[in-house]
Amino acid sequence: MEQEKNTLSVLQIAPGQHPKPIEIDNDLKALQQAVGGSIGASYPFEDPVAIVYNDDGKLMGLPLNRTLRDESGEAYDVVAGTFLAVGLGEEDFASLSPELTQKYEELFHQPETFMRLGRQMLVLPVPDENVRTETAKAKPPAAHER
């Protein structure tokens, strides 16, 4: 079967931001560029969905992004840096279906912030008014915010 489409429809999840659907080339270089380095993949879900992340993100000190939780809601890992939620095809990554895009947008919708308390890590949702958007990042803070 020929590959008709050379791009993937995936979700990009960046620290401090809501997930956003993007189109990305279906090749290693594009995936590495999207996560800022060598890629790792994790398959923590029953759905045909993978998380593609920067394999060295924690070592590089990338900002902590989202918590991964088991079926009972217990945190077992934290992804550092920007990551992608991608679909799984028979042999390779694939586009997310619209239903899976919606499901994982909702799962990762709320950005999280992390605070170390002794040996514990406190995970707090970022209030919507503090969520960064593409335009808000480029704009200098208003006088009352300085």
C-alpha cells in the first residue's frame, strides 16, 4: 500500500499551553524538530496513540509539561518539554482520528505547574487566565504586570 499522505495530523502539547492540532511531516527529522531533539516514544494508552517526546528532555532540564497517570489516576511519570500525541498505524505513526484528537485534547487540556515540596512533587493545574498563547508570548508585559 502506497503512502498517499506525507503529513500527520497530531496534537502538539507544549508546557504552559493548551494542546493544539498541527500537521507535521511524517519523517524522523520533523518529529525531532517538533520535540527539540532525539525522540522517544511511549505507549501508555489502550487507544492506538503514542506520545513522542524529547528522549533527553529531563536531562536537558526542559520545563516539566504534563503528568502521565495510570487508570486509577496515580501519577507515574512527568513529560519534560513539548511532546506530540500521535496515532499508531500498523507499522508506523499515523494521524490521530478526529475522535482521538478530541479525547487527548481533553486529557491534556489543562497545563500543569510543578512544585517540589521536600521529596514530594506537587502538581497544580494552571488557571486558564495564566495559560500562554502564541500571541501572548510575543507581546511584552503591560506596565501593571512588570
